[in-house]
Amino acid sequence: MRTRERIIEEARLLFNEQGYGAVTTAALAAHCGIAEGNLWYHFKTRSALLDAIGERYAAAVDARLELTPRDDPLAGYVRLLAALMAEFREFRFLYRDQQSYGEHADTIRARAPDWLVRSFLQFEAHLAALVDAGLLDWPRDRLRDLATNATIILRYGLEHSRELGAPTGTGSGAVRRTLAQHLTLFEHQLTEDAARTLRQAVAAIGDEALAAPEAAG
């Protein structure tokens, strides 16, 4: 791995584990086994490093936004949960440490409004597909409210946990808790089998089996 890519990857891991504000450039350089001057050679500012991580985050979000319910709404929702799990775990600090780094990276700041709208529409489409399939008993004219509340919980769940002092680092289960919290909005209106499938999918976070929708049923 080239030095620049290794710095980006190690920075992402350290920011996720220790928090963006807690990782100094000296600590990052030492972790990468390079001189601090070498780090500055590749990234003149911390913002430039954040921008590089932001490009990777953008690719992950774009891929997740391509997911549709297809012909199996329940499996489609499991696929969506799997993509969100990977997104939250790989870019945990972007959801959790906003007060530490102030404004987002340029890429994220420029594209965040569009991502939020598309994420909301994505959840509305998935929830509507569950209703149409008879798996979710929810008024069609209230699906927009449900999608809004779901996206709020998912978008700010990790930050809320941090504010409460709950553990949010790698292995803390914070991502699983956030996904479980969004299910509480509507699982009581799912069929018994559908609710069980989605709860099992959330419980399986971290297992490779979640990547295969049929394995979660």
C-alpha cells in the first residue's frame, strides 16, 4: 500500500476508535511508522486528510443509495441494513464526532443535502414496498413521517450516544444499538415473521452472513 493510502486508512481507523479530536498528527505519524514531516508532505492540513477520507465515504454512500427493494422487500431491507452497518462502522467518526472537527470535509459538505434527500426517499421506498407486500401495517399517508424519523435516528444515533457518554468505539455495539433503535419505530406494525427477520439481521451485525439476504431469514 502506498504511503498516502496507508495514512488515509490508518487515520480512519484511529479516528473511529479514539475520536477525531483525540488523534494528534504526531500520534498518527507514529502509528503509521513515519516522520511527522512525511505525513505533512502528503497532507498539508488535517482538513486535507479529512477530505481524502470523505472521498471514500462518498463512494460508500453512493453505493448504498443504489439499493432498491427489488422483488423481495424484506430481503431488500436486510440489504439496506447491511450497507448501513458497513457505512456506520467504517466511517463511525463522521457520524459521531461532528463537534470535534467542525464543518465537514468539502466533498461531504457539498453533497450532504442531496444525500439526505435521497436517503429519505430510499427509506420511504423500502417502507412502502413492505406495506405493499403486506408485511408492514402502516398508513400510506404517514410513510413520509416514518421515513423522516428513521433517517433522523440513523443519522444522529451515534452522536447522541456519544453525548450521553455511552461507548461508541469499535466493538462497543453502538452501531447495532442505533439500527435496533430505528426498528422500534415500526417493528410492532410488522408481521411476526418480518419483525423477527429484521431483528435477527440487526443482531447479526458484524457477521459475514448479513451480507447474504437469504441468510437472515
